[in-house]
Amino acid sequence: MSKAGPSVITPGNASPPPQQSLHRRSIRQVWFTPKSNELIPKFWLWLGLLIMAVFTLAPFIYLFTSSISDTPDLLGGRLFPAHPTLYNYVRLLTGNGAGDYLASVRNSVEVAVMTTVISMVIGTLAAYAFARFRFPLRMTMLFGILAMQILPSISIIVPLYITMRNGLSIPIPFTHAFLLHTGSLLDSVWSLIIAYTSFSIPFVVWLLSGYFQTIPRELEESAFVDGCGRWRAMMRVILPLSVPGLAATAIFTLLNAWDEFVIANAFTQTYASKTLPIAIAEFIGKHGMDWGLMTAGGFIGSLPPVIIAMFLYRYIVSGLTVGGVKG
């Protein structure tokens, strides 16, 4: 009977232990092998999401780091300040032009809120009519509204400017009198509210009409059986079930009115009506540019949309995905 000596593993024929090999295979299956219901492996999916997040957030992060940089760092093109400072914010909020900047913030809030409220009230009623009533040329009118939304704002800025310059008027038929005549609306926040509302209502109607069609008619008919009229059924059944769609539509309407530039630049001349995008753009002069005030003002101006989107992103996703697929 011979005794076998201890086996020797040479570097050439070494193999990983069974547990290590199993662990490697598990990692490869989890991260690099797509499941039957997956399009791409999980590793490449997360890598793509990471690249997209960096690409999306990089401008916002650079805006913030620039706003807390001093002049040498800004002119030197440093991504991160060597000596962070809040001096730009102090100059913006307490300097010589602080009153004008705060007035532009107040105008932006007023214009965005009023545009959203008016557009949502008119657009919701119109969208309900398109979703629940059947009348001749219904789809043609709905696509006409969509065409108005697709129309670029620059194409109708001249007619809008003439309308605002002459003022809105409601004449009394067969007379030379006017039931309402506003006079010139240029250089007032109402010129922006009216202009933005004309663009926002088609967006509200198109999005909410699709959302209302996703709500079963049986729920509304049950309300009729319980004695509700059309109006009470809409207020007590349809609108509570449409909160995600209403919230998403209101958010996008608010954001569009908040950062609009072209019409605001044409319709406003003084800080009685200038909005935040115009105030920030005016930090660029003929012979120079105040990077510090521009970046600080831009960062403060970008905070409301970011905060709203962070708190209400669930409504944005659900409202758009449900209402956008139903025509």
C-alpha cells in the first residue's frame, strides 16, 4: 500500500476555487446577461443612466459653482472655485440693481401663476367637452388646436405685438362705442399673461382631453344615477380622478411661462413688466458681462422649477404617460 503525497498546484495549471468561480459567474449573470424581459444588460443600462445624469446635471452644477466663484476664478475658467464666496449673491440682492432684480422675480411669479390659473380653468372645461361630448368636426377642431401648439411663437409675435399695442376692445354692434377697451397693453404683465395663455390653452386642451378619455364613463353615469348633474359629476368624479394629469399639465404650463424669453423681450421695456429671463440677460452689456451677477441670478431663477419638479415628479410622469397615449 503506497501513500500519496500532498498535491502541488503549479502557477501554470492553477484554477480559482469553486466558490470564487461561482461568485464571478453570478456577477456576470446579474450585470452582463440580460433577462428574458430585459433589452440590454443591467450594467450597460446603469452606465447609460449615469452618463445621462451627468450630461443633464453638469450645466446646473457648473452654474452653481460659478455663482460662488470670485472674479479671478470665473475669468480663469475654473470648474470649481478655489475660494468659494457668496459675494455675488450679496451684490445681487443688496446692490444697486437689487430692486430691479426683485421686481423681475415678482413679475415672473405673477405672470406664471396667472397664466397657469387662466389656462387651466379654460383648458380643463374645453378638454372635458372634447372628451365627453360628440359634435360635428370634433376631431378636426382637436387637431386644429394641436396645430396651434406646434406653431412656433416667433411666427405670430408681430400680430400679437400689434394687438397689444392697440389694446383689446369689445365693440358694441352697430355703434361706434366699445363695451371694453383696454388701451395699449405693452410694457405690462397682462400683455405677457394674455400671450402666454394663448399658447398654453392648446397644450392644456390636448393633454387633458386624452386624460379624461381614460376615465371610464361608467363612473360618471353612476354619479348621474345618484342625482348629480353634469357639472357636479365633473367636479366630484372626473376632476378628483384626474389629479395627476391636472398637476402635470399645470406644472408644464407654469414652467413654460416662467422661462419664456422671446415674447417677454419684445413686449416689455421697463422693470414694471420685465420678467426674470430678461433681467438676467441684461447683465450682458455692450462692453462687458457681469458673470458673477448673471450666474447668481440664473441659479436663483432656476430654483423654483427644480423644486417643483422634485416634489411633483410622480404626477409629471403618470400624468404625461396616461394622457399622452389616448387620442
